Amino acid sequence: MAVWLKSWRERRAPWMFVLPAALVALATLVPLAYLILQALDAEGQALREILWRRRNLILFWNTLRLVVGVLLVAAVIAFPLAWLTARTRLPWRWLVTMVGVLPLAIPGYVMAYALLGLGGNYGALAQWTGWAPPRLSGYWGAVFSIGLYTFPYLFLNLRTALMGMDPAQEDAARCLGAGSLETFFRVTLPQLRPAILAGSLIIGLYVLGDFGAVALMRFETFSQAIYTQYALAYDAVYASWLALLLLVFTGAVLVMEARLLRRTLLHKVGSGNRGKLGLLRLGWWAIPAWFFIGSVFLASVLVPVATIVSWLFQYPEGVRWVDAWSALRGSLTASVPAAFIAGALALPIAYLGVRYPTRSTRVLERSAYLAYATPPLALALAFTLFTYRFLPGIYQTLPLLIGVCALRYMAESVGPIRSALYQASPRMEEAARTLGCTPLAAFFRVIFPLVVKGLGVGTALVFLSVMKELPLTFLLSPLGFETLALNVWNFANEAMYAEAAPYALMLLVISLLFVGLLLFRERST
Amino acid sequence: MMAPLLEVNNLTKRFDRRLPPVVNDVSFAIEPGEIFALLGPSGCGKTTSLRMVAGLESVDSGRIRMGGILLEGNGKPVPAENRGIGFVFQDYALFPHMTVNRNVGFGLRRLPRDERRRKVRRALDLVGLKASAEAMPFELSGGQQQRVALARALVAEPKLILLDEPFSNLDAVLRETTRVEVRNLLKSTGMTTLLVTHDQEEALSFADRLVVMNEGRIEQTGTPEEVYNRPRTAFVSRFLGRTNLIDGEARGCMAETVLGRIRLDRTIWGRVLVSLRPEHLTLRPWDERANRPPGVIVGRAFKGHDITYRIRFPDREWLVHTDNRTQFQTGDRALLAALEPGVVLDDPPDSVAVSTPPEPAEIAAGA
């Protein structure tokens, strides 16, 4: 391995950074390759039957319109919020940022459970007010439960882009005779394109992979069908084909995104920033603005929390917190080790990408993201089939679950580590080298202390994701293994909303605490 | 005399009610074809004034009139996009997602394509960037970006062009040559120009006339020579280069000062504050017969074509520029003499601390 790396460039990346990255890439690629081989194993006649099922078309159409619907909901919420926080003098803007970020703590399936538990004759609304609107389910139920959960990804990207844009550009456009609408469409919007694409990509990938919310809402998509085929019909071949089709779909989305992004190279030209002068005073428009912000907060955070709490009080024979605690322990035994392993894997990958940006390291880095882009049920299926066939010793064991979770969510921790690494100049490492340190010693004595905060944030993000994780746990967990997420979904799926409530509440409290902590940290730095 | 192209009357702007106005009762007029500068330290309100002329900042009170059209002052400000005023921003504000060609053509969207192309090509030719037409802004150097910004503003054929610290992002070598080029370009097109800068040398060499601003107010208006040679206030005399301020008792066109009797630039009686530039002073050898005590040379900086001395008297230090033929050394005793009449300032004599002239940088930072 080191040899071909050397042929790419003279300054060779140290093997102790290349090796973990290469292992991560291999660990993802091999099971996926096996999944593809498995699928291709089908006989010609059977294959034709599988591929030309009308059901595939329905699944495709459903998945596509779910993606579009969720993106629309996210855009309608995220655009105004981002604009308000980045471009106006609205007081308490950090509160608006909170409103834009906190929903990340409420996973799609909890949102779906809350929406299901809200309407209907026995729903929370009926209990509070006596008014029983029909229960939201199916397509619109899935769209809202996922949209309200994922819009923060778009919001954060838009906000950063808006804040980084030079307000003088909009002034320049106006001095050249463009009105405010023309300025928005010709100057502002084109520059937001990378942010829109990046946010939409994350959301799109999430929708393709989501299983919990769509299953609760009884809306059939590829992910949901994979689960049904594998876990209920035990048809591994058709399940593999569905996973393969979903992978192709995902690949198409990635290619499309890359093509759209290719011609937008945005460099801020010049260095001026007028800061506060560019911010708009809202005046009386602040009232509708706060009304909008309040509605978003109500729908995305208050309603689910209130619904869950109200179901908690309906618990038939008193809440059995003992069960909830044991499920919490299950969640923790998976998410804590997964978070640390992910952090340990992400560090060398981020380091390679920042310090040795060559084509070969970029390939390694990309393949580390592969697991993240792969829809979780497809990934889980690949690992299940692979370990069942080749590594029966770890098939359906806790270490496998932890390993796959770490592999998939590691990508989330690369970002914060990378930003921290950019702050640590290579000159510092060189200084340490001239003072007698080996490369490894220089890394641990000089660089590591500087990135340890970024590492902490990255690890926390992975912890949070694995806590909320559902589909991987479904296929990979050992028999009888319980987590908060599993129990919420299982009870909600049986319409036992009261029974699901304590698990959901516990999950929300932990998630909200963590998201709040991360936000607070960002604000204080 | 032609009617002025731009007339600004009693312009006032306040950002915070608890603070004094950022722009306070500012008035000036610019003739067609003139290059006019607003000069002042940072925070003096010059950029805000410029932005109000462009229509990018709202006006609290006052009037702005261009070519007989009222832009501000009747409660219905003309929006920036309808003013026909070009603006070159300090950081150029090029659109990073457009090529040089499309940046320059941005304001010409309503023209037919052929005409637009022709105009863009001519504008790029004018600034010497025809070869970079298809480049993206980030591929250009700072100086080239600046010229694109200029071409983009010029191509729309504005009546007036505004330059906001246009040379401050260029390095020192490039700044001087670019300044000359841009000035020649503006003069050859007959463009009326309003420039904002904190660099006194830039304002003096670039502008036909200029306004010196301080804390939102106009201190003085005039040609570079007038403002430099006959500053009206201590602030102006210090901001435009170094000066020695002295008290004196004026009797007509002469005044009694610590330097003895010196000539004044105008006739006045009573106590006055007088400015004497270092180059308007010289040193004379001291001997026992002189009726005044000598000063001691405490600093000497040889700069090639001239020498700067610091000379200490019991009460204060003085700054003197002489040609390189004077031969005093540190520690020598010498007398001061004025070569030119002292400039009588409007400030009352006791309002300004009469002391060693500080470096211009210190004034800018302190103001």
C-alpha cells in the first residue's frame, strides 16, 4: 500500500494514518461487494420477475415523492429562519438559531409517533381539547415527520452561507441598477447554491435511508420494503435486490449533486466585511417573524414533547421506569463504545485529508464517507449476509452492531476534527520535528492537544446519532437486545402509544441535552 | 462656472440616538468632471456619507441633488438602483460566481446582446484586461480585481462614480502606479468622481478638490494645495502631514512667538494659534551673541534628499525638515528660524496642546 502511495507523490503519508483509513474503506466495501454478488446470484428467470415487478415502480415513485416533499417542507422552514438569523437585526437571534437546531434532537420516528398520537379519537388533542382531527398518516404524515426533523441540516448550511457572503455584493448589484428581487435571483441565490445542494443532499440521503418514520406512517418506500422482505418474508435475494436498487438510486443522487456542484466554485473575493451595517432592521415585520419562529418551534419541538408527556399520564398501571432504565442501558452499551471507536477512526482520516491532500488520500477519505451515504438498511443487510456467510462468530453480536454503527456515523465526526486541524498549522508540527520529535510524537504532543475539542464534539455527534439509531439495530442487534429507540418504535408500531412514552421521553431528554450542550459550546467559542 | 453635478446640503445621519451624529451637517458640491475626495480618519463619517449619496444608507436629514434631480430630501429617496451612480467598493464586491465578462456586463442586462458585448469589451480594453474576460474573479490579482470593479462601474455610463478606499487593498508598490492609471482613466473619460480615503497622500495626489472630515463634520474644503498650505484648523494641519503648532501674540501681519517675530499669512490682532510645517522651518548655528537661548539637536534622520531634525528647547521639541546641505549633528546647539509665514488657525490658542508634533499615524489612531 505504501508503495503505490509513494508513487503518487514524494511526500508520503505516514502508514499509521493510512492504515486505519484503509481499514475503514475495506470494512465498508467488502460487505457491499458481497451484497451485490449475492443479488447477482439470482437465476435469469427469477431475476426478471424480481426486476419487473410493478411494486418496484411504486416503491421508486413513493421514495422519490417523499424526497421531494421533505425537501419542500425543509426549504419553507429553513430559508426564512436562516435569513432572519443571518441578515436581520432581530433581537435574540441566538434563540432563533436554537429553534433551527433543536429539532435535530427529535428523530423522525419519534416525530411520527408524536404526530400519530396527536390526532384521532383517543389522541392527545382529543384529551386536551375534545377536538379530534383525523390522524395524520401515509404520505403527508411521513413528509411532515421527516421534514420537521431534518430541516436543520438545510438551515445550518444556509445560515453559514448567508453569513459568509459579502453584503457589499448586494450593494454593488443595486448600484448597477438591479432591484431587490433581481439582486436576490441574480446575486444571492446563485451563491447559496452550494449550501442548498449540501443541505439537500444530507436530507435526501436521510430520506432514502429512513425506515422508522415511514414504517410508522404506513408509507411504503425502498428502505421499508427491504425490512419487510428480509425480516418478515425472509427473502434475502429480493431484499438484496431492493437494497441494490436503493444503492443505485443513492448513487444517482450523489452523481447529480456532484454535477450540479461542479461549476460552482465560490471564493470570496477581497476581504472587506461591513459587519453590522449590512443587517436589516425589521421594524413591525418583527411580529410576523416571531410568529413564524414560534410556529416552527411549536410544531417541531413543543407538540412532540407535549404529546409524549400527555401519553405518559395515560399509562395503564403506572410508568414502569425499570424497563426504561434497562433499555437506556442497552442504548448506552451500543452508543458509547461506537462513539469512541468512530472518533478514533475519524482522527487519522481527517488528518490525512488536511495534511496530505493528494488524489489517493482523497479516495480513501471518500470511501470513509461511503458507509454514511449508504442507506442504513442496505448497509445492515450487507453486513448481516456477509457475517452470516464468512464470520459466523460475530453474526448478530453486540461488537458487530457497535462496529457497524461506528463505521457509518464516523463521517459525522470528521467535520469538527477537520476544522480543528485547520487551526493547527503544519508549521507547529515542523517546529516539534526540529526539536527532536518523531512524526508520531509530534502529532501526539502538539497536534492532538489542539484537536481534542473538535474530537470531543465529533464523538458527541456520533453518540447522539447512535442513540437515535433504529434501522441498523433492527437487523444487527443480538436477540433480546433492547434500546430506547427500538422500544419506542415497537410500541408505537403496535399503536401502544402510552407504553412507548417513557422510552421516547428518555430519548428526547438525552438528545435535547446533548444538542443544547453542543449549541452552547458553539456559542461560547 | 458650471452648475455643480452633485450637491450635498446639510446631510446628517445618526445610528444611535445616544451618540452624536456620525455625519453632521455636511455640505459640498462637485463640478462635472471633477475628482473630489472625502478625507478623514476612520470613523469620521466619510464612508457613511458616500453610502448615502449612493442610496445604500438612509438619510436622517439634508438634501442630495444630482444634475438637478433631487435624490434625497423630500422624504421619497430615489432607490440606489435608479440613481445612475457607479460604486467601486473597498473590497471590490465582485460576484464570485460570474466570469469577468459577466461581472462587467451585469448592469447592462437591458441592452441588446451585441451592444452589451461591445460595451463590455470596450470597458475591459479601457482597463487593460481584455485577456482575462473569461477568468473567474478569484483567478485575478488584487490589482486586476480592482480594475474589473472599475470597469463594471464605468460600463454602465454613470453620471457619477464613487470610490470607497479603492487602493487600500493593494500593496504599496502597486498602489502608486494604480493610482496614476486610474486617475488618467477617469480624467480621459471625463468622469465625475467622489473618492473616500483616510490616506492623506492619496487624497492630495488624486483629487482636484477635497473635504477634510473629523467626527462627522467638515473641517475644511479646498484644493490640495490650499488645504495643505493653509490649513484652517489644528486637526487639518496635523492630519495632512506633520506640523509645529505655536502660540503667538499677533499684531497685524506679524506675531511675537518663542521663535521671535514671525510673519503671518493674514492680518489679525490678539492671541493666535499658528501652524508651521517642518519644511517651513530651518536651523541656524547658535553663538554667544544671539539674544535667545539655543535648542539642542536630539534627533537626526538622514533621508537622502532631506534631513529631519528634532530639536529640543526647555519647553518643547520641534520638528524641522531641511535640505541635505545643513550639517548639524546630534548634541549640537542651534536656533530655529521660519522660512515661510505662519498659518493662523481658527482654533482658539488654548484649545490645542502646543507640543511636539506627533506622527500622523498617532493622530489617525487617536481620532
